[in-house]
Amino acid sequence: MTSAASTALPVYISSLTKDYGAFRAVDDVSLDIAAGEFLTLLGPSGSGKTTLLMMLAGFARPSAGSVRLGEQEVIHLPPHKRNIGMVFQNYALFPHMTVGENIAYPLKLRSIGKAEREARVHRVLDLVQLAGYQDRRITELSGGQRQRIALARAIVFEPRILLMDEPLSALDKQLREAMQIEIRRLHDRLGTTTISVTHDQREALTMSDRIAVFSRGKLAQVATPPELYERPASRFIADFIGESSFIPVKKTSSGLAYGDQPLRLAEAFDAASGDPVLMLRPERLDIVAPGEVARDNCTNVFCGLAKSVVFQGESLLVEVGLDQGDVVLVRQSNRTREATKRLAAGDRVDLVLHQADARIVSAEG
Ligand code: ATP
């Protein structure tokens, strides 16, 4: 297998729309994907991810818009002329063929000779760490092995683009996590432009260079995993990526406040962009004894009562009822066993939020 980095293509999606009768499944999506990038389409069920992928593959015809692979407009090309590798949930392996025959199939379709087919099958089996499996039957493979063979079949003809739709959803958690790392490693070696669909935010965070979050057919935000986590564009994104609690804040003459407490924020909030709420990531709140930490110019302190303390192994999840009536979640690391042992439901606590972690998001969107 040669590296695809030199042949990888950028993908330009422009104003792409898909209507099913009166229902708009994909709504005016524009997105540029760099050559060699790993981009994940993430969003709740029904948000339009698969429909977009199907339009890229050529299985669904757009109602409007354009898709270019490099310089070439492909909207009118049938799937087999797009030279795209695909790993789809419903794009199963052929059970009556051996592993080697499955992988060689796309090469046969392209009239590649037997010797070259065999050489490529060996190389790609090596790559997915299943060297020597070419004569096995598909039914003799585990779920993870089948998924790797599906991947091998998708990359063996050195496609310009690789599309994957929930490639790991049938696997159990442990195998899924191992495969996420493996697919990413393979991507780094091959350099193929890859677009993957998932509704699993952890999978998206683990594998992607950038994540495109969908909501009701529209693109809600496109960003790198850390950007998306640290600076979500809206409450919807903050809620979808990672855990969060939200508390309402009010506008005052000097900024934003929670109750009568002025907030020290990481960044000024543009008051014009909808109702603001304060996003609280559970791991960014510190629990201290009442009065232990003083409010100052770079610290926010909220007073409350621990409602429940749940041991979850690597961390403790604490539900805190703030005096203003809002309930927030706090995750305390179990690194400092002594500190976590002392906390119990019913304790009065203060929550400390550093200015750098105090982010306002718009309640809308
Ligand atoms: P999931 O994570 O559940 O697979 P998704 O984000 O991939 O969801 P799509 O499969 O793209 O969502 O579907 C988007 C919307 O379009 C859904 O409301 C779906 O019901 C609708 N839809 C998809 N295919 C068709 C079709 N052939 N006819 C009518 N509506 C469709």
C-alpha cells in the first residue's frame, strides 16, 4: 500500500440541500475538508448526517448544491465513478467469499490483474493487522476482525476519499475504543481524506481533526475537538459534547451576574447574541469548604449544598443544589482520595470556578 497522502483530495461541499417531499433533511450545508483531513459528522439521530454522506457517495441525489472532489464536480457522477472507499453499516461483507476474495473484489471490478490483486491483499491485510487471514471465511471472524476487513476492502484500491457511516457501532465498548485508535493510526499512515459519521461524541473527539456538528439538517459548528469542547458556539453544542450544567445569568450595567454576584468571565459575551447561560463543566468546578476560597478578580464562588455524592471509580460525581435554586454537577477526581472521602450528601459546600473556565453560551441554537 503506498501512502495516499500525495493523491489525497480536498472535498468542497457548497450549499448542499436534500429535500424529501416537504421535509428538508439537509439544509444548505457548506463545508471545505482539507486533503488528508479526518472529519467527523456528529449530531443527534435524524440530524442529516447519513443523508449528507450518501450525497457525497452518490447514493442520494441532492436537491441543490455542489460537491467537488479536488477540481472535479461529482454531483452527476454515479457512485462507482467517484473512486470513493466506503465502510457503511449496511454495506456488509460477502459471507460466501473468503477474506481475500472480499478484499480483492473492488480490485477485480477495476480489472486489476491477479498477481497485483494478491500483492495488494497481502499489503492491506498487514496494515489492518490480520496478516495470514486471506483464506478465512467471513463467518469465522469476530466483529472487530470483520470491521477491519471492511476497512481493508474500502482502502485496498487506494481511494481518493474514505467515507465511513457508524463503522464501529456494532462493536462492544472495549473493542470500539481500541478500533478508534487503530483507525486513526491507519489514517495517519495513509493520509486519505476521511469523512466519518457517528452519534458518539467520544468517538468523534478521539478520531477527528475536526468535527462538524449537525442539528436539524444544518451545520451548527465546525471545529477541532478542543475548540468544540472549550468554546462551544451554543448551549446545544455544549450539551452534546461532554457533560455540562447551565445556570441562567442576567445582564447588569457592568456585565453579567448570577444572582447578585458579578461574574468573572474568560471572555466578554456579545449581549446581542441571544439569552446567555453560564456553562459549567463538572470537572472544572472545585469543591471547597464554605469560606475557604475568597472571591477575587479571577475567581467565582457559588454557595450550595451537596445533594448526592456518587462514587464512579476514577471520579466522584457530586450533585450540588446552589442557594439560588439551580442544580449543578461536579466531578471530582479520585486522585486525591482523602479529599473525596470527606464529602457527604447534606454538606454545605462552596464551588470555585476560575475565570478562565467561566464561559457564557447562548441558550439558543
Ligand atoms: P441517525 O444518527 O439516526 O442515522 P442521521 O443524522 O444520519 O440519523 P439521516 O438518516 O440523514 O439522519 O436522516 C435525516 C432525516 O431525513 C430524518 O428525519 C429522516 O427520517 C429523513 N429521511 C432520511 N431518508 C429519508 C427518505 N428516503 N425519505 C424520507 N425521509 C428520509
